[in-house]
Amino acid sequence: MSSVLFDVSGPKTRRRSLIASIVSLAGIAAILAWVILTLAAPRQSSGITLPGSFDRSRWDIFTDPSVWRTIGEGLVGTLRAAAVAAILALVIGVLFATLRTAGRRWIRIPATIALEFFRGMPVLLLMLFILLASSWGTFWAVVLGLGLYNGAIIGESLRAGLASLPSGQREAGLSLGLSRLQTKTYIEFPQAFRQMLPVIVAQLVVLLKDTSLGYIVGYNELIRTTMNGLGAFYGNRYLLSLFLVTLAIYLAVNLSLSAIARRLARRRGPRRPGRGHRGAPTGSLSRTAGFPREPENSAVE
């Protein structure tokens, strides 16, 4: 028995795959054991012997509610900057995609130059430029920097989604009397958003992680609050503990956003072929769409 793409593995190949899997798992287990033993071993810091990372004395600050309150304030700062920057990035992305697909060159060419400029400029330089050139503060430096950069990326993704649509979609809208802008708004953009949703959500996850660059421009996001604020207050003994807690929070937020995106993509996914509305057979499509049904016992006279 064989597949179209490959032959079914024989006994020798299955045995080799099993041995390779066992060796790989043993290697991964050895690396994890080395990491755990390294973290558990005492170490020297500034002439002071610190206990292992799993010692209770390096985690006792997390029994203080004020520590979690401070961490919560940093998390709120991160989520607030990410939320405002995400909305701004989506708006800028739609604007860039609209201008990049305009029919007139004097609109399309400047939009292309601006998009490529923001795509090629590092996010941190954008934040520093906004902070130094304006008096809007660190929050808007982070938000505008993230919004412009990620808006350019999302705009290019939406342009690719628009280009992948059949030309009949645009022609159908124009034949109904809609303008080019109305055709993009009501017909093309909804389909492009649905098609490029995984790419857009992945870019929003990157945006959320890039809020950590606010640490450098002085914005009190999660990392600056934990590693700089709490770390400086409680000392080097708790730096690794604060790092691990910060890492766990970032992972929880990003994985939750990815899970929501996957669920949204499944709900907005295409229906199975051969089925009509609500899983009805294809033969009943004319009835569910509102078309008159043909007589079942029609005879040709």
C-alpha cells in the first residue's frame, strides 16, 4: 500500500525512526536537566553568594500583594499601548492598501514610497524620532512608532489580499453602479481581511511583543516595571524570578491572542464544498437562496 506522495515505511525505516525519536527525546531531556541544574546551583554576584533560583528566599516577594499590583500596572500599560497601536495600525494599513491600489499614479507612487520608508525603518528609531521631535510623551512615541511600522506591514498584506481576489469581484461591483472606493469598502476589503486574517493577527502579536521597546524610550510597560522598577527596589537576588514571571505573563497573553485568532479563523473559514446554507445539500441551494424551485414532476409535452 502506497500513497500518492510517498511509499509506506518498511520495518527497517520504522525502526530507524523510532531510534531517532528516542535519541532526540533523550537529547532534549539532557538539555532540560542541564538548564534546571544550572538554575538550581548557587552563584556569585557582586561578591555575594546567591542561593539557587528555586530557593524560596528568591520568590518570597511574590507573597506581597503590592508586588502583583505593580506588575498589574505594568501589564495594563503594555496592553493599553498595544490596543491603541493595533487600532492605529489597522487604520493605517487600510489607508495604505487603498492608496497603493489607486488607479492614479500620482496617488499610488507617493503611497508606495511612504510605505516602503516605514517598512524599512526600525521601530525603535521611529519611537526615538517621535519622542525627540515632539512633546507628546513616551506613550504616544510608543503607540505612533508601532502604529506606523505595523500599519505599513498590514497595508502590504491587505494589498496582496486584494490582488489575489478574482477581477470579477471588482467588475461586479462597478457594474452595479458602485464607485471604486465603494467596491473596495463593501466587496473587496471584507474578503481580503478574511483571507489575510492569520497574517494580520500574527503581526498584531509582533506588535504586542514590540511594546517592550518602550523600555528604552522610558515608557512604563511590563518589562520596565518588573526588571527595572521592582528589580532595582528589591535587588539582584530577585532579577531572575522577576524575569521568569514576566516571561510567563507574555506567553500567556500571546498564546491567548493566538487562540482567539485561530477560533476566529475557523468561524470565518469557507464552507465545505457541495453544501449550501446551514449544511443543506447543493440541490436545495436554489430554494435557500430565494429562487423558485423547479417542479419535481415536469413533463415535456
